[in-house]
Amino acid sequence: MKKIALHWQVIIALVLGVLYAVFAVNMGWQSVTKAYISPFGDIFINLLKLIAVPLVLFSIITGIGSLKNIKQLGRVGVKTLLIYVGTTMSAILIGLFLVNLIKPGEFTSNESRLEKRIEYELWLADNPHVISLDEISELENPSNEKLIIEVQKRVSATGISSAVQDKIDKANNNKSKGPLAPIVDIVPKNVIVALAEMEMLQIIFFAIFFGVVLVNLNDKHAKPVRELMEGLSELFVAMVNLIIKTMPFFVFALMSGSLVEAAGENMTKLKEQLLFLGHYSWVVVLALFMVAFIFYPLLIQLFVKRLSIMQFLKGISKAQLTAFSTSSSMATLPVTMECVHDNLKVPKPISSFVLPIGATVNMDGTSLYQAIAVVAMAQFHMIDLSFAQQMIIVLTATLASIGAAAVPSAGLVLMIVVLESVGLNPAWIAIILPVDRILDMCRTVVNVTGDATVSTIIAASEQTSEKSN
């Protein structure tokens, strides 16, 4: 009997995970799932993260060490950053186009939106330093007096949840640093601490520094170091291949556990809230689909003549499935590197340099989702953001995505920064929390696909440069 291909095993595991989650919630098996199934999903992510950090370190060193000279490194580095910024801004603009066209925040009833508008104006009154985005004032409308009292009581009774407050605190800690703090933070005081705490930008800085020195070292001393780095890189790739063989089981545990946790004790929510979340979610998914399966393949079609769209999508399918199940670009990195090198035939010096950087700084899906979420929530609160304000979202989301943690739900912390940049309430992230986990899985697919796209384009451009020389 012919063995089922691994990617089909993973798809079957995803479907079974969804079916089990529905069954478990209806049967009240949340505690059993959390105790006996979810831990296996956590083990899978931990295993991938265990490998990801040393793989990034040795891959970048090996990639730079394999380059012919520093001039080539500088050329590849500049191309990498420029294309990553370009794809991120393009993804955000696609998201803004759809959210302004479809207006998911306006599908709810006028009564519900009026209540949300009053919530926003009450928040403005409590935060006088925030400038109002328009001249409307529902608080001064006498016909709203009864509703205002009800909203005031409800807001004061519920307050801010601990999960939301934790993310606001994290965003405020980052905001309190000086303007050059991000540059300072890139340079590690201690590389061992950086490795232990998974400070990816610091690890990448050290790896690039190490690789640059290695390229300039005389061959007598550089050769044994280069061979050691290559050997360690291959060792961790072999460890990845071993883990991937068991991926279907872990994916089932990860999918079922995350869905059961997201559903909670009761799958029914308030009707108006669900209506907003439903329309917001499908707009996000549509935008992510357009970026991952139309925009990126078109870039491949334009700049990489040797690959067809189907070859590209088939080549990265395993990485996309892993990204969907783990919700982490960094945890998916070992699989992405394998797909890009083995299936897309990107040379190791390029993939080993471009992909680890992309897993850290390239968050196209996350930035797109932030833009849609902020505009949709503004629409839900009867606020029309101007073109200039939406351009601030583009700029802030692009800058915030650089250095974002490549872990599940990191985008929520960054969204607080984006909300505050246009004068909106950061606590609004509580509105989208119920569906964030599922959307996080989808946007990670875009992040990983973007990494693969950029590395393939850069490889093609480098091959063209070599031929012209």
C-alpha cells in the first residue's frame, strides 16, 4: 500500500483537530483536552524553537561565510531589507483597500455602533491628552442620556481584563524607551544570554558580525571554523527532518488544543459582537489570501522566470501548513529553510542569510491584520479615519513589524502601538481577542510565504548579477 504523503497527513491532522475541537466543546471536554492533548502541541512548538535558535545562528554564519566577499554581503543585505519593507507596505495597502471597500465595522446595527461611539467618547473624556478625531459628540445629545448612563455603568463594572492590561503594559514599556533604543537593543551585551532568551535581532547581529569576520579571515584559520559551522548547520537540519516525520500527530494536538481553548466554555457570544467579529475575520482572511496566493505568486512570476506559480506554491506548502499549525514564523523557520532550499532550489548562502532575517523582521501578514483591525474597530465605533491617519497606520505598522517577536499573538502588542498612533483606545484589542488565535494562524502563513518569496527573488537577482559579471 502506498504511503500517504506527509503534507496530506498534516492536512488530515488539521481537519481531525477541528472536528475533535467541535466535539470536545459540545461534550464539555475542555479540561481533558487541556490536560492530555494540548501539552503535545506545546512540546512540538518547544522542539521547533529549540532547534530554531541554533539553526539561525549557524545558518547565517554559514551563509555569510559562503559568500565570495563583503561586497556581495552588502548587496544581498540591502536587497533583503528593501524588498521586505516593500512587501510589508504593499500588504498593508491591500488590507486598507479591502477594509475601506467592504467596511466590516458597519455591518452591525446603528444602536450597537452608537453604544460603541459613546464608549469611545467616555474614554476620550477620561484621557484629555488624546485629541478627538472628529467633531461629533454623542455625549452632548440629550436623547442619548439613558444610554450614556447604561454604558458608564457597564464600562466601570467590567474594567480592563488582565490579558489586555498585560499587553498594554508591554507596549508602554517599549514606548518609554528612547528613540535610539531599538538600535541599542540590537547589540547584545552577552551572546549566551541572547541565545537563552531568544533575542533574535541580537542573535542575528552576532551571527552577521561573526560571518563578516570569518569572510575576511585568512583561509588557513577560516577553513576549519567554516567547516565546523557547516557541520553544525547540517546537524540541526537533520534534527528538523526527524521532528517533521512526527508532525501530523503534533499538529492534531496543536490544532485541537488551540481551538478548544479559543471556544472556552460557551461557543455562543453576544450577537452584535459576533456579527462584527465574523465580518472582520472574513475580510482579514480574504486580504491574507490575496497576499499569499495572488500577490506573492505574481512577484515570483515577474522576477523568477524559472519557477511557475504552481511550482512555487507546491514547493512551500509544507512550510505554510506548519506555519498555520504553530502560529510562529520562528518555529516554522527550520521547515521554511528546508522547503526553500530543497524545493525552490535557492542556494544555501542566500536562504541561510535571508530567511532567518525574514522570520524576525518580515511580518507582512501581521502588519496587514493590524491595519484592517484598527480601521474596522474605528468603523465599529462610528469613527471615519482620514487618508492621512491611515497613512500613519501604514508607517507605524511597517516600523512596528520590524523586530516583532515571531511568536503567537505578538501582533496584539504591536496593535496597541498602532491604535495609539492614531489616537484610539488601546484596550480595543479585547474586542478581537476571541478570534485572534485563528487569525494568527492565517497571518503566520503569509509571513512565512513572504519570507520564501523574498529569498527566491533575491536568489534570482544574484544569479542574474553573476551572469552579467
